[in-house]
Amino acid sequence: GYSSAASDVYKRQKSDFVRFLHSLFDGDSVARTVEAYRLGCTRKGAVIYWQVDLNGEVRTGKIMRYDPVTGKRVKDGRSITWAHSELKRQGLLPESWELSQCLFGEHLLRLRPSDTVCLVEGEKSAVIGTIVMPEYVWLATGGKQNLKPEKCRCLIGRRVIVFPDLGAFNLWSEKASVLAGAGVSVEVSDLLERVADDADRSEGLDIADYIIRQFNNDRL
């Protein structure tokens, strides 16, 4: 199956992203969060954000590289690759295997049935949100366009707050209306819109950027 093929290829170790987390936050919090999300690592130090669904099945893994000092994404050539593509390339998954994505962190919903869900775009934001505000279940859509009913059915009946990246507030407000029509009720937070300046807007910052900034300022 997918899960066994994936776990054989990607052994757990410290990715550059996790090294960055250790530079900001306490080791126990980081370790707990890495374990909760089952973060993986390639031989070259890229992080693997596994998508694990409500039934504990691995759908795929998004592979991304980060600078271990700044925590910024390394954007050179293919800045994002996918575990299922790599496994197909190595002959460990059949070519006929078809991808069906789920929310990053979806498997945590079953473990925490009554907790409020915070839904963000980026996996990095979900991980950092969990370290700083562990009382919430942090999930990520993995992309601006992925806030859609078929991906969010697992959230029916939950209290859900969505935190759009800067520049995505109007889009995600529209998508929230579509979700409501499908029985998924969400609150769209305007927190970032209220605190952002023009420079932040031009960079399209997300909630993780603000948390990191706050932690760095506190250390000055």
C-alpha cells in the first residue's frame, strides 16, 4: 500500500524546517507537533507534509525546502514536489494510482472531536499555529483555491475559524459562502487585514509570518 511504500523511503529525521522550529520554540513543543503531524524528511533535508485523512490513510506528501535559519521557503527550480510523484518515479507506486487530496492535519479531527478548528492556507502556518496555540486544531488547505466543499466535508458540525493569507480575504469570504451552502459553517477572521501595513500586504504574509515576527521581537 501507499503508507508502507512511503515510510520505507522517507525515514523520520530533522528537516531544515524542523531545525528552524527548534531555533524559535522549546524542544518539547516542537517534538510533540512534529509527531502529531507525522512530519517527514527527505535525505536532502526537505520537510514532507504528509496528508493523512480521517481514517489514518496517507493520501500524499508535499515536499518543500526551507532555509533552516530564516524559515523561508527555498525557491529554486521545483520548490514543491510530491511524494506520490517520487514514488511513481521509483516504481514503488503503480502509474495507475490516482491522487485524492485531503486537508493537512485532517487525522487530528478524530482525536479532538470538540476542539475549535483553525484553518489556514499553508502547512507551515498550521504547524506553527499548533506550537503557539495548541488548544486549537490547526489544519491547512495547502493552497488558496483548496477551500472547497469536497475537501472540507470533514468539518461539518465543527466550530471553524479560517485565517486567510493577506490578499486572500475576499476570495476566502466568497468560498466561505459556498461552504455554508454545503453545510460547512466557518468564520472568516480579518485579524491579518487589521494589523497589516502596505509592506506586509505586498508580500502576502500569513499568520505564521506574524507569529515568527513576534517571537523574534520578544527576543531582542
